[in-house]
Amino acid sequence: MSANFAINNIRDFEFIIQEWLPTDRVFNYPQFADYYSREDIKSVLGPILKMCKEVIEATNDDGEKNPVKFADGKVTTPKSFGPLFHKLQSEGWGTSNIDDSEDAMVLPEMLYAAVWELITAANPAFMPYVMLTSGAADLIQSFGDDKLKAMFLPKMMDGTWSGTMCLTEPSAGSDVGDILSKAYPTDNPRIFKIKGSKIFITGGDNDFTENIIHLYLARIEGAKDGTRGISLFIVPKFWVNEDGSLEDNDLQTTGVEHKMGQHGSVTASLAAGENDGCRGWLLGVDARKNDGQGEGMAQMFQMMNLARMETGHMALSCIFNAFANARDNAKERIQGRLMTDPKAGRVAIINHEDIKRTLMMGKAHIEAMRAMLFRVYLAFDQRRRDPDPEVRKAASDLIELTTPLCKAYPSDEGWWLIGEAIQTYGGYGYCEEYPCSQLARDMKIHSIWEGTNFIQSMDLVGRKMKMRGGTLFRAWVQEMADFYEANKDHKTFIREFANLGRALDAYREMLKTLDEYFRSNVSLIPLYSRRILTATAQLYCGRLILDQGVLAARKAQEVGEEHFDYHFYIGKVAAARYYARNVVPNVWTVAEMVTDGDDSALDVPIDVFEY
């Protein structure tokens, strides 16, 4: 069995939610006050950790041995996936967590994020079925009328039906404005006939739910070209009649992709209306009555922005489990002698300098990325539920600014980081019998899903940096500078804060250069945008992990060397030091490259790429 869930504790989640983040206010929101407190983290996550090892790990192996199949127009999924989907839904770990009704017992977003980081680590191919159902239900909850909510939400909330989002088409990948799917009016002003095709639809079909509710982008006949004319429709696999009965809706699965990884996850091609019988419910305004402009893209971005967060987080889950496996293998494998004491005999490879460096590199990245993600998940809770409009506004601003970082940084770095985890195994890591090979394959899609990471980088430099005339972004950078000034003389982290300060200075100079490029040489913006995003994320993660390090250093001193938590805290200190001294320096390296403005990749004819 190659799949292996090697994560064995939840201490970092406890540290983040109970000790580091200011979560008391969240747990006192009316939705949570009677059910949860900060002290309940272990009681929630402990059983999840146990379930991941005893139940979910085996489904991951099932997905590899029995991948998705398509024959005679029907999809077959691994046998264990359906029971797991319904188990999670029935036990409250699925779509029901988005229920906005006053009496719904739901988890805070940051605590739910910890739940599904563990579940995703146990089976990366499975969680998209739950995530997409939740996202589709959330859109209906936000934009549907009472009739549509009553028709679709109860069965999506309990897992009887699943859901997807349908954007990509053969002629329009990331450039969604070029989609060809059309919507034609019927006698009912809210129901349209749908014609078109979609590809790469994750969860686009399955054999374990009674219906699949697609949130489908199409252009109403006569609407504007481009993204402005796109509308959003609820297009169920089976049409739902007024009495609740189902009938065929002329929406056919035409094939599934044979992918590099995530073999248990359906990636389907869909054809709508080939027999002129596909119908969909319009969400939002009729573009024909709104100067040809639809609301589909704006509505879909509500689902996409959270999905982008979740995509980055799924990448982190894979990294987390890869390094947990690498750690366990390094503790067990005996090979070689230490340079410092070669006569002492062979040792477990975890004692070797390069292995310790590799594991610390993984630990530091994982904790820095998790710090960023959970800081933003806190903002999701604040934006949705805080009674203070200023708190909600600040939370919304943080989410807007950091979404491209949260999506792209973990999913870009995950590929080489898991490669380093593989390296610790030696030749065994290259063999499918060991788990990191599958984790690398499963993880890679996350840098492509929900808008490639180049798209995320252009969103950062082209939109987020310019929001409100750039004042919002400058304030965000200033907050990091204020944090540096308040802590630069911290005796435990003198060198580390010096690096953060140098990175901030270089980053600000880089921003000035970017402004000049926008005025004089705009082609350099997309040339450098991905590296700028990486540097931006490293700067922010450096600020956050040093904040954790300051807290952990104080806690270590308070508890003393004999305390059971001492090694956890000094591990946090070491991770903060490593990240600040080995990762943050890349910020000024990127800044120097951007300022240099090398355009050798552009200033050549394309024929030079013919080797």
C-alpha cells in the first residue's frame, strides 16, 4: 500500500487557534458561543485524526488501485468514495458547515479548515467532491430565491446531491470571456435552455449521489461579449420537477480525463443540450434587461475566491503529509556514519546534517504557509459574522489582498518541496510503493486549478496592488513594517528581524520599479509577476512566522525544559529562524532582479526555442 497518512498530532493547530490568533471574539459570536470554545480544539480534531488513519487512508489507496472509469456513458468511482462522502456529510463534516440558518450547528471557518487539512492529507483526491458541493450550495444560498433554496439546498446540505462549478470549455480555458455556451429563453423568465460543452469539470459526474447540481456559466442570447455578458445558471444533471421528482435534463458526460494524479477524482467533459432538452435556472438578473450585462462572473468569483484559498490549502495538506512520511522514514532507516563521530557506528539518517536541513526546510515552510492561511481563515469568520462593520471591512480587505498568495504560494512551492521529501528516501522515494511519489502527483494540479498561478500573480500586481489607488496595499505593507519596528530588537531574533527589515526595504524599492514599468515598459509586468507573488508571500509569511516565533520563545521560557511542550515551542522558534534566514532573503533577490529589468526572455524571436 503506497498511501500512508503519517500525521500524528494536532499541536500546531492548537497553537494557532488557542494561543496565537485572537480567536476569543470569534468563539463568542452567537453562532458558536453555545457550542464551542478555544479549549475544544482537541475534542474536535482528535477524532478526525483517528478517522483519517483508520478510515480515510484506505480510501486513498482504493483510489489509486481502482481509478475513475468511464464506459457506456457512465462513470465509476472507487467503491469506498461514496460511503466516505455520505459518512462525512451525515456526521457534519461536509456541506452542512455552510448552513447560515440561526439554529445550524457549524464550525468556525478556521476550525473547519483544520478538519479538512487533515482529511485532505489522508486522501487528496477525495476532498474536492465535498469542497465543490459546498461551494455550489453557498452560491445558491447567496443568490438563489426562496424557491431555488428550498429545491436544492436541503439535499446538497445532507449529501444526497453533490455540486460543481462549470467554467472551462474547449475554446476557453482561463480566458472565460470566450466561452461559447449559450442560454435561450423559455416561457418561464427564470428558466433557460442551455447548449454548450464543458471540460475539466472536477466532480462533474459520480455514481454515489442521486443528482449533481452544476453551477454553469453561459451567455444569454443577445448579451454582451466577454466576461460582462456571462450569466450563471443552476443546471442539474437531472431536472427537478415541482413535486420533487427527477427526470433527464439532457446533460451528458462525454468522457473523463486520465490524469497524472488524483486518480480517484472525476474530471469530466460534459455536453449540454445535444437533444435541445437541457434546462437551467438563472441566478441573478437577465442580461437582456440589464444592458446586455450578466452577473455570472461576479457571482462565480464568490465561489472561486474561497476555492482558491482551499486549493492552496489542499497543496499544503500534501506537503504536510509528505514531510511527515519523510520524517518517519528518516527515523527508521539506518545508514551512514556521522562526520562528527564516524567511529560510533551507523545511525538513523534523521541524524545526518542534510536530512535535518531538509526536514527543517519542510517544517518551516509548512508552518509559515499555515500561519498565512489560518490568519486569512480568521478573516473569513470575521467578515461573515462580526457585528462591527469596521471589523468586517478590514477582514474583507485582507481576504481580497491575500487570496492570490494563499492559492499560489503553497501550490507553487509544493512541487519542489515534496521533491525534497522524496529525496530523503533515496532510491525508494522514486518507487510507487512509497507514498511521496503519489503525493507529488496528487499535489501538482493545485498550481493549475482555480486560475493558474500566473493568473494569480497578475491578479496581485494588476488588481490587488492597485485597489483604492494603492492605499490598501501600502497599508498592508506598512503593517508589516510596524511589526518589524516593534520587534527588531528582540533578543532571540536579532538576525532574523534584520533580514525582515532588509526584505521590507528591498520590497518597497521593487514596488517603485513596478510603478515605473506600468508607465514605461508594461511587458515586464507579466515577465516578473510570478516571482513578485512568491516574494510577496515570503515577506508576509516571514512576518507571520516571526510573530509565532516571538510567542513561542516566551512560552518556552515560561514552561521550562522539563515541560512536555518545551520541544514544541523551541521547534517553533527554530522554524521561524530557519524561514527568516533561508527563505526571506529571496525577497531582496527577487527585488534586485525586478529592478535590473532583464528582458532577455522577451527580446528574442520565437525561433530561438527550436533546439
